[in-house]
Amino acid sequence: MGSPRLAYILVTHNRRARLLQTLRHLQQHTPFPTDQYETWVVDNGSTDGTPAAIAQLFPNTHLIALRRNQGVWARTLAMRQTQADYLVLLDDDSYPIGNAIPDALATLDAHPHLAGIMGRCLLPNGNEEACALPAVMLSGAVILRRTALIPTTLKPRGSHPWAPRPQNHNTPLGFRREFFRKAGEYDLSFRLWNLNRPLLRDESITFRHDKHAAGRSTALALRMDLRNNLILAHRFLHGEARRAYRHDWLQRYAAIALHQNHEAAAHRALREARRFRKTPRETLTPQAFETLFAWKTTQQQVRAWANTHHIQRVALIDFAKNTYAAYRACRQLQLSITAVADNGPAFQHRTYRHAPILQDADALANQPDGLILTNVNPAQAPTRLAQLQALTDRPILSLDHTPPFKAAALTKAAA
């Protein structure tokens, strides 16, 4: 018998009822015969009877039971054992809906250069979820081609215990141990783009994430956000980009932690991030960097918009993960930045590179000629744009950082 066409891979910790609900959904709604797909669950040392429940209720599920919680990295164990053609990475409370799986596999079959498809992820309240950079996968709503994860070059083992280990040509890339929570999908996405293995964002491929809150720690999440983003900046960026994003991400995530009274978590994150300064770097190629951070694209979009509307004074909208791309473009085009408009309480009474961070109304009171929406998160940008359009008739530039591999273009090319 050949390899299965599809493997669902879930990781869980002490969320038995929620996991069993997801497994039932997959069992009932997967549009393939049982011999064409398999399900893998990596249990992170649960003490609530999860392994026993899986063995009893879903005996055909591949279970990897760990003795302790190793975080989201643990899904890598299943990624390395399955021989399925395609891997669907899920949280224990996320799952594909509608025709997501057959449609995604049809696209991947037709376009073998694609490493995977990033889908649209719906939340119970009707909002959407996505990573802040459009070229980065959401690890609970993505389908990956297994063979695209296999590296073509070997990386030397560094002296640090978490340095990249040598990969043989049959071992797929996976998540890394240091990304216990948060930013692991950034690390894996960056590595795929560095290998020139593109990820397609297709909003017609839909997942649902029920966002079950049990077992989640705010202090841990805030610590991981700050620490792991600093690791990303050190590992993948260099020169101006490394300095700029380290500055921005330190300011952004530390402010959020301090606002929520988690100063100890922020200090611990900084101490832990320093441990990675001696690990090997994997600097992004120029092509990968532009796909992810879009400096040239942003400058082109800002220049065309400013020339069309005769803009001299701008307000940047949102202190987002990639605000620096718009800031840099404005500086190079000699546009004056009057303020950064962000309603987040963590950023009030702060500045972004000498520009005051203000509420929307106060930023508009500074009389900018136009607004640049720097938040390119595909789950947030449309709603934020609508909010701004309701407040002002000034010209608004909503930046487009979508990777240049849209489904419509692929369909047209295939025709």
C-alpha cells in the first residue's frame, strides 16, 4: 500500500474534551476514504486521561505520548514520522471546514513548486485570525507538502544546545524546540522562503479556530512573544533590518507585557533571548526578505500614493509588526510623519521613533494630508481600514504585502 494522501497533525496538553471534539469533526467531515488519510496526535504529557481516551475512542489515530510538555515543537515528531503527501497542521481546537481540503490538495497537485497553502481562519465571534506578516503561515490553519520540507543543504551543528542539527535528505524541516509557544511558524516560514519554497495565501481555503482558552497562560504567552521575536531578529535579519526590528519588537512586546503587569515575564524574556546571540545565523536571502518584509514594495506603493494625492504629511496607522517598512519609506521619500495612530492601551503616552503614538482622533487632529495603514495582517487590515474610512475623508493607503502567488493568478497560468 502506498503512502496516505493526507495527514492531520495535532498537538495537545490537558485539553481532552476539546481534542476529542476536534477528532470527531475530522472523522465525520474528511471527504476521503480512511485509507487515504491518517491522524496524528502528539500529547504533551497530559495528566487528564487524554492518551487513554484517544486509545479507546479513536484507536486508528497515531498517538505520540510524551512524558512532559514540550510545546508546539512536539508536532515535529509526527511531521518526521508520517509519509503522507500533505500535512495539515492543526491546533487541538482548529479544523478545516467546507471543501478546504480537496480544494487545497487540487491546487497543490497542480502547482508542485508550492510548499503549502495558508488558509483563512475564522473565530467563533466572526472575526478572523492570521499572522501579522501575510507570507507567514498560521500553524493551526495550513497544509504543507511534506517533500517541500526536506532541505537540500546540510547545516553545521553549532556549539549551542539549540543550534540547528544536521539534517539528512529524508528528514523534513519542522518546528524548533526553542519556540515552545509563539513565533514557531515564523521561524519555519522564514526557512521555507529562504529555500525558495513559496507559501500560497488562499482565502477560499477556510479553517475554524474555536480558541478554547483552557490551559493557556498569559504570562507565558507574553514572555514567549518578546523572547522569540528577538530570536527571529537575531537569527534571520542583518544590518539595518536587524537593528530596526529588534528595536521595534522589543518596544512593542515589552510594552504589552508591562501594560498587563507582567514585568517579570518581560525581564525573563530578555535574559533568555540573550542566550541565543551565539547561535548560527540564517540570514534571509534578498528575495525572501522582500517577500516577508516588503521594503521595496512598500516604498513603491507609498511613492505612487503620495504623488497621486500630493501628500507631504502622513500619519502611520497602528504600531504593527512591520510598521518600520512604512516608516522607512516615508523617511526616504522625505514625508513628514505627524503621529502613529494606535488605540491599543499599551502604547498610549509612548512614541514610535520620535513620533507620538496617539488615539485615532488625536492623530487626525494633527492634520496629516493622508494616512498609511501599516497593519498588513490579512485578518485585521480590512476592518481597520473601514474604521478609518468612517472617521475621515483623507486619502488612506492600505499596504499590500500579499505574497505574489495568488490562487487566481495560478488558475489563470494553468489555463
